[in-house]
Amino acid sequence: MLICSRLFSFGISKGFLYKMSAATDLHLLHDNVNDSEHLITHLKAEVKQLMSLVHEKYTVTKIKELQDENNKIKNEINAVKKELIQLQIANGVPQIPVPGDKLDVEEHPVKLSTEDSGKVVSTENTSNESKPVKAAKPKKQVTPAAEEPPIDVGRLDIRVGKVLHAQVHPDADQLYIEQIDVGEEISRTVVSGLVRHIPLAELDQRMVLVLCNLKPQKMRGIVSEAMVLCASTPETVELLTPPPEAKAGDNITVPGYPRNPDLPFMNPKKKIFEKVAEDLKVNSKKQASYKDVPWEIEGKSGYITVQALSGCHIR
């Protein structure tokens, strides 16, 4: 009985001790888990800090690289800008600084030769800052004006013409409207004050002499593109007559006076025709002449004549 009691007591003691040992191990395990969690949290924090440092270092390095590249590009732009300014100064282009901006010109004198002027232009700073130096503009070579030809009959564009059609002006009974072939693709419209002197039947289909380089002007609403030349006195007007072999468009020349007409028309302000007309006359042989030299038809024989008048002006 005593033995059984001791064995029971021993069993109970042993079970208690076993339970106490298991509880202790569980507590230790729990502490280890907590320690591990704290360690993991600490390691995560350190890893995060390291990653931040690495990222910051990478960012700083990248920014430094970009700044270096930006400075390099800026220097290249400044070099090109400087060269452009120097070339502009060398070619006489004035430099106008923009407010707040400075023109980048080398501090040392720079000499550039220009192909156009053949001169050397130097730019030199007069202060510590780079400032544009106003270069002297290369002198322009003034081309001498072409010498104006003498005012004579050679500047008149006189041609043989054929009147294709003539009619009285609908708004002026003293004027004819004529369509005259002067050797061009299209006939010219001419308004003439010949109604009182030349019958319409005599004018139509007739060969006449036409001054073709007068400036066109409107006469009673019709633009006249030339003038029919006639021998005239205060009382009488007579048409000039070319030789039979003449054709529409044949040029009139005068020996000694090279033909060089003002084209497309003479300047009215210079009054070239008015000055030349003083010497356009019918000579004693009833031939059209300039300063007593008879008119001729280019490349053909014969003279321009009238039937009755002599010693009178041609208008």
C-alpha cells in the first residue's frame, strides 16, 4: 500500500515536471519567434535604408551626368553662336543685343577676311564683358548708271503699218478708231484725229507709218496704243506713204542714227518725241527726213514720201 502510494506520488510528480518542461519550451519558442520577428523587422529597415542610399547615389550620379551633358551641349551652342556673330560682323551685319542677353564675342581681337569686300574686319572688346563690336560696313560698289543714249530719231520705234479697219469714234465725231497691223501677233488699236482731213475710205486698208513706242493713253474711253504719222501744216494733213514693197512691221531707219528705240515705250516725262519731232520734216523732194536725212526701210530700197506737201513738219 505504501509502495502504491509512492508510485502514484512519483507518477504525479513526474507528470508535473513534464508539463513544466513543455511550458518552458513553449515560452522559449515564443520568445525566439518574437526575437526573430524583431530581427526581420530590423533587417527590413536596414535593407530599405540601403536601397534608399543606393537610389539616392544613382540619382545624384545620373543628375551629374545629365548636367555634364547639358554643359557640353551649351558650350557647343555658344561656340556656334560665337562663330555666327563673328561672320555676321565680318559681313557688315549690325548686331542688336536683346535686353537681358549678351552677345558672345571672343575677348581677344578676331580678324576675319570677307570675300565680298576683300577687307579685314577686326572685333575687339573694350571692357571685361564680351560686347559686340560694330564693324564698318563694306562699301558697296556703285555701278555707274548706263549712259543715256542721245535723244535722236534712233529712239523712236517707227514702223510700217497696215490699217485693217477704221471707223468713226462713237463718242467723238472728230476721231477715227483704227485697227493697225504693225507686224505683231495682235493688231494695235489707234485713235487718230484725222476725220476732218482724211476720208474714211482712203484710210481703210491703207499702208501708213506708225510710231509704236508712245505710252498708251485713253482717248474718249478708248486706249490708243500708237500714233499714225502725217505731214501737216496748219491747214492740211497728208498721210506718209511707204514704197510699194514695204510690209507691215518693217522698221524705219535713218542713216547715221542707229536704231535703238526705248521699249516698251518712251518716258513721257523726258519728252523725247517732242524734242525729236522738231527735226522730223518733209524735205524739198517730198521725202520724210530727220535733219535733212531721208528715212529708209530696213533691208529695203525706197523712201517714205507724200504727194503734195514739202518743207513741213511730221507729226
